[in-house]
Amino acid sequence: MNVLVTGAGGFVGRAVVAELAAAGHSVQALARPRRDGPAPAPAPGIARLHYADIGDAAALAQACAGVGTVVHLVGIISEVGRNTFERIHIEGTRQILAAARAAGVGRFVHMSALGARPHAPARYHRSKWAAEELVRQSGLAWTIFRPSIIYGPGDQFVNLFARLSRWSPILPVMGSGRALLQPIPVGDVARCFARAVTEPRALGQSFDLAGPAALSFVAILRTILAVTHRRRLLLHIPLPLARLQARVLEFLFDRVLHRPPPLNRDQLLMLQEDNVGDPRPAQELFGLLPVPFATGIGRYLASPRQGVGQKNL
Ligand SMILES: NC(=O)c1ccc[n+]([C@@H]2O[C@H](COP(=O)([O-])OP(=O)(O)OC[C@H]3O[C@@H](n4cnc5c(N)ncnc54)[C@H](OP(=O)(O)O)[C@@H]3O)[C@@H](O)[C@H]2O)c1
């Protein structure tokens, strides 16, 4: 099958490309054009590389030509400049759906997020829901995945706290840290996407992608510390102070540094609510073997080079 993967250079994208290539698919990758120097050579497993912004209709039309399935992974967790949730999640999905339809693409496998719903407090979740609705109404044969937090080599969550704990005597917890998350390994997410491309029972279905255990933020930090054999103080930051901090970071990173901040107010809202779902339908259909969180992160945090998995598109 000829498969186009958008967001192919990202954390999840690299794993999905590898899984699709290993399953024998011909993978076309869509990645954002680089402003900082010449385009690197395509990563192994990629038959063809297209450089395009998700808002570039002409480039998307070209990338969809001759493609059987689109796997749409493009997404952002922080808004920077013109890259807002509305532009990337909603308009970007609208554009790629239109290009896929016009090119006669057979299937569309879409990345959403657990917690996406119409009246969610976080704009990230609301925009992800609006994108899901576009996919459901597209007329294409679709599958939607809704993961909780995804971990693995190169992730921006577990690695962030593991790195921080190397030198900092404290780890910050925003608010109570009691809200529950269900972390899932990136390998499992990639496997589901790769199998969904040919699995007829996945058509017209939305799947939660969640690990075997619901863990509080505090429990996740304690597990990271246990796996890395460190003892650090968990410092609870009151929410009003955390919001102020996030606001300053947003301003500094967006306006001055022009890159995503390490924390934004939308993420704070999401961290205050449970992000859990039912892992069983995906486990059963895609043959996942649930791995305990401590075992999963031990596979890459235990190595001296924490957080391998650099961008290579
Ligand atoms: N990681 C998680 O825990 C998690 C959980 C639930 C859902 N998700 C969803 O999973 C997807 C992948 O996330 P990730 O963790 O792999 O994030 P990531 O590493 O930041 O990957 C996102 C990808 O989207 C691309 N992208 C962003 N803006 C674009 C634009 N304007 N035009 C074209 N491409 C653009 C990025 O390109 P660059 O490389 O150039 O930035 C990158 O390749 C996202 O939709 C995210 O919302 C992630």
C-alpha cells in the first residue's frame, strides 16, 4: 500500500514510518519545510519525501497523488505565531481531507487525542474534536485514534522530567498532581496506526489509546525517579502561580524566541483533568501486549543517553 504520513518527522511520526515500512508499505512522508539550512536526506523507510506546510493546498494535492491511505499526524501542543490550534488542527485537517478526497485516497487514519470533546476547557482538546468531526463527515473511509500521553525514546514529557531530575533537587508539580493519565508506549501507537491501514474492522471506528494503568502525575514522577534511581523533592506549585508562570513563558517563547514554550496555560488546564480511557478495544483488535509504565520507560531511561530518537527528516 502507498501510504502518505503527515507529521512524519515528529516523535510519533518517526515510529509510525518505521512500523509502516517494516510492514512492507511504501511510505511517503510529509514534513515541514526547514528554514534553517538544506533539507536532510530522507530517513530509512521513506520512499518519497514532500516538504510542505499543512496549509499549502497545492503541495498537499501533489503529495496525495497516487496515495492509497493518508495517516494524518500533524499537530501542535503550543501555539507559536500564526501556528494556532485552529490553523493547524482544524484548517490543516480540512486541507488534507480535501486533498485526499480530490486524489481519490481510499483511507484516512487520523491522530486525535484522548479528552478531545466539544466543550473541553482546553482549546487543544476543542480543536482536536473539531478536526475529528471533519474526519467523520469527510466521506472517506476513516479511523481515529485518541491517545493519552505517549512515551518513548525522544518524547517531550518523560524525558523532560528525567533530564530535569539530573541536576535539579526538586521537580515541579502543577497543582495537586492527582489527575490521572494513562501513558502508552509510542511503539504501541505506531503499531495501531500501521495495522489500521489494512484492518477492515477499524473502519469508521474511534479508538482510545491508553496504557494498562491510570497513574497520577505525582505517581508518574515518582516512577521516573525510581527508574533513574534518584531521590528528589516534589514541589507543588499553586495553580494561580503556575498560570502566571505559563503566561510569562508563552510570551517569552512566542514573541521573543519564536518557539514553543515548555509549558502553556492550555496544558495546565489539561493537567487538572483525568485523561483516561478504555484500552481494551485497541489492545484486542491490534494485538497489543500491555507493558507496565516503569518497564516501558526503563527501556530507554536506563541508557546513559536519555532520550534518543532525534529528528532525521
Ligand atoms: N505526544 C503525545 O503524548 C500525544 C498525545 C496525544 C496526541 N498526540 C498527537 O499526536 C500527533 C503527533 O504528536 P508528536 O508528539 O509526534 O508531536 P511532534 O513531535 O511535535 O510532531 C508533530 C509533527 O507535526 C508537524 N507539524 C506541525 N506543524 C506543522 C505545519 N504547520 N505543517 C506541517 N507539519 C507540521 C511537525 O513538524 P516539525 O517537525 O517541523 O515541527 C511534526 O512533524 C499530534 O497530532 C499530537 O497532537 C500526541
